[in-house]
Amino acid sequence: MRIGELAERTGTPRRLLRYYEEQGLIVPYRCANGYRAYDERFVDRVLQIRGLLDAGLPTRIIKQILPCLDKPRTIHFPDATPEMLATLEGELSRMTSRIDCLTRNRDAIAEYLAVVRTTAAESGAAAG
């Protein structure tokens, strides 16, 4: 697929996809005419990159952990610095806190919806 289709399928502007390429996060195949070509795996890769960026990870860290997202997983970082490990530990803790908060909010909304639906069903049955 070309860059426009990848942009559309991932909701990512073309300019941002080019930035990911500059940062070494994605490496498209180049056609004879110089156009970028992406295979299907890039859809998930771009979504993973966006999720990691949204979680607050810098591109330099994302580039290092991208191999861990592939199957089979390749985990080998000869250049893992104490700073990088501390950053990842902090981000892991922050993500866990966000997940816990989202889980609580999801459960509260589900409970609210259940009560509202039950009340609405009871009101409808009483009116009918």
C-alpha cells in the first residue's frame, strides 16, 4: 500500500509517517519510482507507535523497544543504559496507574448503564 492508504487506515497524517521513517521507527520498501510501499504489518506497527507516543514514551525509546513488539519477540539491548531502564520503569508504572484508572472508570460506567437500563425497562413495563 502507498503512504496515503497507510495514513487513512491508521488515522496518521502522511507527514507524521514520514517523521516515523526519519526516526527509524518504520522502514518502507522503496519502489523503482521512489514511492514508499508498505505491507499490511505497518498498520499495526504505526498504531503501536502512536500508542507508545500517547503513553509518553520518546521516539528514541520506542525505537529500542519495537523489536519486542514483533513475533517472535527479540529482546536484546546491548546498549540499554541505566537512564533508559529508569525511563521504562517510570513509564511502566505510569501506564499501570492509567490502566487502573481507566478500569475503574469503565466499571463505573458499566454499572451506571446497567442501572439506567434496568430502570428504563421497569418504567417501560409499568407504563405498558
